[in-house]
Amino acid sequence: MSGVRRIREWMVEMATCREVGRMLQSYLDGRLDPPKVAKVSAHLEHCLRCGLEIQAYGEIKEALSRVSREGEVHPEDRLAIERLRRFAGEIENEEESD
């Protein structure tokens, strides 16, 4: 099999960023079946954008976990939580304008 053919087959099998984006939260929460975990993991090995996105999700999840465990916000988490609030407001505004 030629190298170009292998690359084409790999690209067809590779999940797109859009597909992976829909599964990232479930992946992070451990709620995907093994074939989907493999697909997302393979994509994350090669996609910097999605890798950064899942890293951000992980940091958010950890910050929120600390808040819920301890009942108060750590100083380093305040900025992240404020950004989440602004982002949620932006999403809400976009949905209202559609």
C-alpha cells in the first residue's frame, strides 16, 4: 500500500474536530464507549486545537470540583469562573438572537 493511500485512509478514519467537539465532555466524564474513546484519543494525539480545548475543559472541571468540595472559590479559580459566566451569557445571547 502506498504512503499516500495510507494517509488518505487514515484521514477518512480520523474523527473531525466537529465530531470530537460533540464528544469531548462525555470523553472527559468517562461516559463514552470504547470505540468512541479510541476515536477521540486518536484525534487528540494529532489535533492541537482539540487538545487545548480538552485541557481547558479539564481545568474547568477541576476548578468547579474544588468549589463544590470546599464551598468557596480558590483565588486562582475566580478568573476562570468569571470567564465561564461571561461565556454562558454570550451563548445565551446568541441563542436568543437566532
